[in-house]
Amino acid sequence: MLAAEKRGRLDRDSRREAILDVAEHVFLSEGFAAASMSTIAARLGGSKGTLYNYFKSKHELFEAYVSRHCAWHQEATYAGLDAGDIRVTLNSIGCAVLGFTLSDFAVNNFRLIISETPRAPGMGQAFYEAGPLAGARMLAEIIEEAVRRRALRPVDALMAAHQFLSLCQNRWLKSRLLDVDPEPTRAEIKAEVAAAVEIFMAAFGPVAPPAA
């Protein structure tokens, strides 16, 4: 690739990231319905036409913003993970997932997506596929490897992944969405995930050999 061509691509990527940064602030502060492409363009210091060169609609911009955060979270959760000890691995994944999912930022985003989904069904599907489903599939690959190593008994890996993630999140998620409980502490997250790992291993851990 020519230097000028490469620089042009990097400049475009940088501009796109800047748009998403501004859009994040606008969406979270004003809500999706009240946010406008004109407001986002004004805060960027450019024209609305320039903004539409990158994103054809506010829905497309919002989906890109959500997908970016899902990708960041999944990379932080799964990249470079040592899957040698399945208990350690599950604890690490569970704490990362729970810490993000129950954070004020993630909860506010989730509320925003839920409120808009009835008017734009594709938005909810895009979030689900980029976030919860993609994360479950990554965990399913780790579970499949653990099954091959006989660290877990044979199981439907994707179903087991969903079940583990539900064990981690279920007690807290509704209370956080309804603003009943504050963001949990690190100690509370670790305790919740440790209990989830014990339940998961009791269900899917390797079968002990019969006593001699």
C-alpha cells in the first residue's frame, strides 16, 4: 500500500473513531430519541453532510457505537486468556463480564437500547449479536476445549456458556436495571462469580472415576 493511501485510511479511521466518541456522549446525555445528527455534527465541528459520509443514519451510527464497545469488552475479557485451568478461566471471564455488565455505563446503555428496540427492532438484534451472543460463542469455544481435555464432561457448549453467564448475572441484573442496587464492589463480584463457578462445575465438571 502506498504511504499516501495508508495515511488516508488511518485518517479516515481516526475520524470515524472521533465521531463515535462524540456520539457516545450525545446518546448517553440526551437519549437516542432526542439525539440528532445535527447535534453530533456540531460538536464534531463539521457539517452534517460529512457525518453522513461515514454513517447513513442515526440508527447506523448508534449500532456502530454499540458494536465498538462490545468488541472492546470482548477483547478485554478473552484476549490472551490462559484456558489451562477451567475454574480459573471461568472465574476470570465471569468477573470481567459481571464487572462490565453491571457497571453504570453498561446499565445506562442497556436501558437506552431496550427503550429504542420497539421502534427499531434491528437495533436490539444488532446489539444482541455483537454483544451477548458473540461473548457466549467465545466462551463456548473455551468450553469445547475443556471438554476435549476432559476438564468438563461432554455438553452442548453454547448452551453451557449461556447458562454460566446467566448464573453470574441473574441475581444482580434486574436490580441494577431498575436502579435498586448500586454498582457492586469487586469483592461482591468475586463472591457472585465464585458461587456461579461452583454450580457450573457441579453440573458440568468431569465425572469422578469409581472408587476402587
